[in-house]
Amino acid sequence: MDTRIVVQHPVATRSATGAEVVTWVDWRTIWAQVEYPKQGNSEEVSTDQEQITCRVRFIIRYTGTIQEKWRIIHEGDTHDILRIVPIGRRDFEDITAEVRK
């Protein structure tokens, strides 16, 4: 675990017009092991824009708090959390996330 990541969670508020606005709030900055699996990455072209999707695995110490609706900021990129799997007897968490570029 040699990389710092920022975990964020959404907070819903109301704008002046009454519309719901979602803002992201930093929950914690934590250490992680970052892995880039070969499977699960893709490229698409839609409406004349190329969109690259990359999957990333983050291994962190177990918190029991992080949810799949949250996101991770790593090296300036925003990763949407797809899956969280505990490792061992709640020693670590394996978080699979996706970034679109």
C-alpha cells in the first residue's frame, strides 16, 4: 500500500430553485495498493467522441464504511466504485472501480 487515494461520498442538497444538487465531499485520504487488471477495459466511439473505460483495483485496509455509490480520486482521475469485496476476516477490502476518459 504505497499510493494515497481520496474517497468521496455524495451529499444531496437543494439549489435556490429547489432542484436537487449532488455534491461530492471528501470522506478520507487513505493508503491503497493500486492494480490495473487486463480485463474489463474498453473503448467506444459515440457521438464523435472516443470514450475509454479503464478498470482499476484498489486494495485498502478494511473500513466497513465505503459504499458502491461513492467514488475514488486517484492521480487526478475520478473512479466510480463498482464493487467492494472484503478480504480475509475483514482485514482488507478489494474495491473495483472504473474511470472514463
